[in-house]
Amino acid sequence: MEKQKKNYIDLEVWKQARILSKEIYLASSQFPKDERFGLTSQIRRAAVSIPSNIAEGCGRNYPKDSIQFFYIARGSIYEVETQLYLSYDLDFITELDLKAILMKLETTRKLLNGFINYYQTLIK
């Protein structure tokens, strides 16, 4: 029997990235209305980029190509982290919200780093 390739929607890293994106959307919905085209848009775009790039990477035929998209997802994690701190600095989110979302972000980052490490073993 042929081993079936795991679908990206079954991956814990993708599931956690979706949860993180949802949290970002919920938190940013409380941002001032005049930020709709500023920080609100930027942080949402970066958050959505994380699970999107994981999915796209999983759809590639070669591990080296996949890793490139996982690196983009990881870069978006750092982008979201920076924007969260800015949101806190501007009093758009509370310290409690910041810490809660950062915990989800860290979980996603660790899972993604492990996923990248796994894919790197496939190209050696």
C-alpha cells in the first residue's frame, strides 16, 4: 500500500497558525477606526500570510521549494510579533492580550521551526 502524503490541513503547525490569525483579527477589530488602512491592515495581512505560506509550501513538489515558503511564514511571525508590540505601545491592546497572543505566536514559531528542520532532512 502506498504511503499517503499528509494533507496540510492535518498539520498542527497549520492549525496553530490559523488560531493565531483568528486571534489577531479579533484583537485588531478593537483598533481605532483610523488605523483600518494602517496597522490593522498590516497586522492582519502578516497574520494571514503565516498559514497561507505553510499551505503553499506543502503544495510544492520539492522540499527545497517548500522550505522557502516556510521561511516566508516564519518571517511573517516576526512581523506580527513586532506589530503586536507596536499595538501595545500605542495602547491598542492590553498587556494581558499581548501576552496571550504572544504565547500563541511562540507555539506557532516552535512548531514551524520543527517543521522546517524536518523538511531540511529531506534535502540532505
